[in-house]
Amino acid sequence: MANHKSALKRIRQNEARRLRNRYYHKTARSAMKILRNEEDKAAATEQLPKVISLLDKLAKKNIIHKNKAANLKSKLTKHVNKLA
């Protein structure tokens, strides 16, 4: 265990950030899954900007890599455009 006050604080901060990042990441995965399973084009078109915004925020906070966010946005947009 850490001996310095600053090291103890760092451990607390890291744990809080890890849990927060895990929550954001899981929320985004759930939103993408819901969008992928959507059959109705109108509903999917309505959801797409919200999911894209979520991915952009994650990339901005370095929770996911910016290129991964771009790839996911591209795949989801293709999926929505393919719906009849």
C-alpha cells in the first residue's frame, strides 16, 4: 500500500475515474446494441445522432480512441442507411 498522502489520493482518484469510465463505456455499448437491433428506419434515424454524440464525447474524454469512435460511427450510419 502507498505511504504518501498524495499516493493515497491518486489511488482514490484512479478508482473513481475507472468506475466512471466503465459506466460511460457500458452505456455507449448498450446504446449501440439497441440501435443495431432497431428494425424501424425512422426510429433508428432518430437514435443515430444521440449515439454519435455519445461516441464523440467518449473519444473526447479518451475513454475510447478517436479512430475507434469514427469506425463505430461509420458502421452504425451504414447500418441505418441499409434499413428499408
